[in-house]
Amino acid sequence: SFELIQPPSVSVSPGQTATLNCSGNKLGEKYVCWYQHKSGQSPVLVIYQDSKRPFGIPERFSGSNSGNTATLTISGTQSLDDGDYYCQVWDSSTVLFGGGTKLTVL
Amino acid sequence: QVQLVESGGGLVKPGGSLRLSCAASGFSFSDFYLIWIRQAPGKGLEWVSYIYGSDTTINYAESVKGRFTVSRDNAKTSLYLQMNSLRAEDTAMYYCARPRCTGSYSCGFENWGQGTMVTVSS
């Protein structure tokens, strides 16, 4: 069955660029979405269709997807970007989430 | 604006049942498929079930197949999840969510409820 692999944690200093990866077999052939999830809150869609931002999501969030890896890039990372990030795809009529990456801004 | 409000969570013994509800407003309810997603304590997001607007298509994660039943009432703009034979591993925050757009699987889930907590414990 299809799997999405994310590193458990990523750390970045404020103002720097955070790069969060999501890998899966031929992932570039699927559309990837990304969600930000902060403790005690509901998840927020930050990227859909690999690279599109929903209304209200800051421009510092960008996405790409090619080969076996999708990437969420957060430029000029801020402390409020702290949280868990999940990639998500559809595969064989099922919804799959990666295991999530905890982004720490310190 | 789009609003999703879950209810029905609580504490239940293993083997017991619960029915979750998700009251929706602010959009054309029958046009959208809806989805249940859960997060167990300390774990990641896990898809549970989805149902199309017309009820014609339903699917479940393997972990809940045969125990959970999803349904919707378009007249009441509500989504439901009947959970039977509950297990400790079903303990989680349960969210209902709506995709960003209709007619495509690639738009992501833009609208989420606040979640309702289900705890399965003796």
C-alpha cells in the first residue's frame, strides 16, 4: 500500500527558511496537500494541488512536488509557524496522511 | 461562512457505541462530499471515512471497516458517524471536514470542525 514518509522533526531559526519533505513512490504523479496543525486547534490547509495557497495563507508558504518528494517551504519562518505539518494525498479511493513533521522555530 | 460543529463524543467502555454528529452551515451541503478524520493522542492525522453528497459513494479506513457507519442527512445538513464495537485504539479527537472544492480530489480539506473527543476506556 502507498505510504507517505515525513521526518519527525525539523528545527529552524526565526527568519530562516524551513524545508519540510514528504516522500512516497512516484509521489510526483499525485497531487499533494499540506496542513498545519497546532495543539488544541483544528488543522489548517496551507497548500493544495502541490503548490497552491488557499486564501489567507501567507505567501511565505510554498510547495512543490516532483519525482518521489513533495516539499513544503516556509520562507522567513516566524514563531507562529511552530506546529505539526502533514502531507496528504488520495490513493486508490482512500485518503492518506504522512506521519507529520514537528516544526520547531527557535 | 462555512461552519462545521461536531458533537456526540464522550467516554465509552470497550465494545460500546457512540454516534457522532457534524452540523454544517454556510454552504450548499449536498454539493460536497464530507470526511471524518481523527487524531489519537500523541499520534498523527488518520482518515476514517467519507461520504459523497448523494450518498452513492462511501468508503472507510481498514481500521474501522465493519464497525463504523457514516451517513448524512442533506435536509438537516448534518453528517453522522455511528461507531460500534469501540476499542481503546479508537480513542481520538474526531474531526469532520469539507473539501475546498467540489468535483476534484486534489483541493484539500479547507474547512474543519473543532473536533469531538472520543475516549474508549473501562
